[in-house]
Amino acid sequence: MLQTYPVGDLQRIAGRLHDEFAALSHRCVERCVHDTWKCAEHLGYRVTPGLVERVAREHLQAMVKSAPPSGLIAPPRTHGHDRLA
């Protein structure tokens, strides 16, 4: 059975995590928190705000650590069409 989640809990979690991960947009952090809740729920876990915060924090840390050192994201390749002839 799917649980309903208190919006206030999600907002508080997103606020704390955004303070911790200021390099990411607030929208990105909110989406991560929401997706974490829904994923845990889908997998059948007893979802608590503490669980959501811990898992979302791990995901956000991975996002920050996987960013290119330059901070720039390379444009996607176009399957060889960007090669010079």
C-alpha cells in the first residue's frame, strides 16, 4: 500500500539538504528528495523522513562528486556527425 507523505517533511528535508548542497539548484534538491521518497515507497520500505534524508544526501553527494572539474558539462555527441571530414 502506498503511503502519503507530508509535504512539510519533504520541504524541511529539501531545505536542509539545499543548505548543505548549495552548488545544486533548489529544484534539483527538491526533485531528489521527492524521487527518493517515491522510490523507497515503491520498493516497499517503511518510508520515514530520516530514511529519505539519508538516501537523498548520498545521491546528492554522488551528483556533486561526479561533476566535471571545470564545472562545465560537455555537449552530447551526435553519433559521429560532429567529426570533421
